[in-house]
Amino acid sequence: MSHRPPPRRSALRMLAGVGAVALGAPACGPDEKDAAAPGPRMGAEWESHARTFMAWPALRSVWGDDLPAVREDIARVARAVAEYEHVVMLAGPGRVAAARKACGSGVEVVPLAVDDLWARDTVPVFVEDGGKVTGVDLNFNGWGDKQEHTRDARVGRTLLAEYGIPRRKAPLVAEGGSLETDGEGTLLVTESSVVNGNRNPGKSRDRIEAELKRTLGIEKAVWLAGVRGQDITDAHVDSLVRFTAPGVVLLDRAHPDTPADVWSRAADQAKGVLSGATDAKGRRFEVVGLPQPDLARITGGGDDFVSTYINFYVANGAVFMPRFGDRRADSRARSILREHFPGRDVVPVRIDTIASGGGGIHCATHDQPGRPVG
């Protein structure tokens, strides 16, 4: 994974039992589809988007005095993405006006209660099913009851009802950041974030894999070890390795001056697995390193700071990457992303406060596939 020090806002987020939801996934209700229904396909992020969802952070208990600064970061990302596609910002009813003022007229702000900014994990993942988009609710439980999530646990059901999108309740607990696909049936996933008693107690990897295949239309899952208990996500794959095309992945690599740690060892393990694996179509993976910045040259910091470029976001016509302030590393990362996403603008965005909270641009955004709005 990335050079990610201890858990994202760990001391404040260890709120076991506060706003918790059941780890097990309840049976489908009358407004939900059977998760075993045939035919779903989870598309790749570089396919056409209808819109991007984001969330306006509300928890001062998590962000403390950094809450105004992280809202500035979120507004900056929203404005940047809105230059390329429709952005919907979810904000609690009492925070809509402030969010609109910060984000500007180019961002739609929708009154929908949220706790925090991590839309990648709280918004459902989307699959194409029978020619229509269906939202798969992954039963968000605060990354294993590590953070208050009373409102965020309801985002999936509420959002899909708001947009009239059919809802399918997954038979497991996971987050969008734990799932990376090429759109052709291959899934990359870390064991640490899914085969974990804080999400799926008593479930084996084989059972979880079968449920992911059935629910998301996956043909082959490539499992990476990840890292347990060192960050709030238990090492999501979207800060470790990302597809840029079928058969091609970018892998997080530590800066040469950064001492080896659990994250660099996890990246080495992932490289070893990927170098010997094939995807759902039988292709061997091309693995390309995406080096991190020099931590002595970045403008941000903090115990939870995530300094990886891997947590980029692919939108219609653009790729959004963090600008960390190490000019040489920022430029190198931008060049690598340009090479792998020809025809798209590569847009650096400053996100120092988001990164200090243990996440990145991908963590803060969630794409809905389909024809662009407007």
C-alpha cells in the first residue's frame, strides 16, 4: 500500500458500538433485488460517467480544528471535477448553503445526511444489469465499527431512492475503495480489508469470493495480502494498485529515501502476486511503478498522511491526482498518468488536509456509470 502511517484519525475514530450497523447483511426487502440475479457487470472507472458523487464532511469529532480546511479541500476537488462532469455533493440539510457557497454554482448540492467525506466507501458501487444501472449496497459499517457512521450507513439506501436507481443489497460487508476492476471481469482486492472479522465474521475467502463474483459479475479475483489494523480501511486496494487498462496496473512505490515499512512490504507482496498472475481473459499483468514523493519535500504532513499518487480518480476526459508539493515527484507522476491515460487531461489538485486524514481524491469521489448529465 502507500506509505501510510498509523490509522486515519485513529484515536478519534475508534468508536466501537457508536452508530454501528450489523456486520451481517440482512435479507432483501421488497425494494431490493436478489443479489443472486444473473447478468451484472462492474465497469471500469475509465468508462463513461453520468455523474460523480461526493460528500460534505460533518464530524467535528473526527476532524476537530481541521474541519474548515478539509471542507476547503473537498470544495476544491469538486470544482475541479465539475469542469469535466456533473458533480453531486451530498450535504446534511443544515449544511447545504455552506456547501453551495464553497463549491460554487458548477456543483449540485443535494440535501442528504452524511457523517464524513469518504464517498468512495459510503456510496453504493454500481453495476450494469439487464441494460440498466443497479446500485449494490455494500452495507457500510464504518470500516469495521472504527468510526461513527449513523448517517453514512444509510447513504446507500437513501441515495438510490433519491435517484430512482434499483438497489441490490450485497451478501457481505465491504467498501468501494476495497474493489478495483478492469471492467472485463477481473477484480483486485486485499484480504486484509474484506476477509476480516470486523466486516465479515466467519466467512472464508472462498465464500467471499463467490459472493463478489455473483453480486458484481466478476470472473476472477486476484487477492493481495494488504495490511491489517494499521489504518482505518485495513489497506484498501485503491491506495495500493490501480488498473489503467485491462492487463495494465500502476503499483504504489515508496520514495527511495523512505525506510521500508509495512506498506512498502505490502507493495512488494502485491508485485509478486501480480507478476505471476493472469486476469480474467488470461492476460499477464504489466506492472508499472508509480513512485511516491519525497516526504521531506511535501507541503502536508501528519501521522496519518497518505502520500501515494495511486489514489487518483478517472473522470470523463480527465484524471485527478494529488499535488503534494515535491515538484519533481508531482511532475513524474503526472507524466506517468498522461502516458497511461492518453486523451485525458491530468489535473493535479492540492489535498493536504484530506491526505492528513488518511485518504485521497479517489476516496472522496464515487462515479456513477452512464451517459453524462447535461
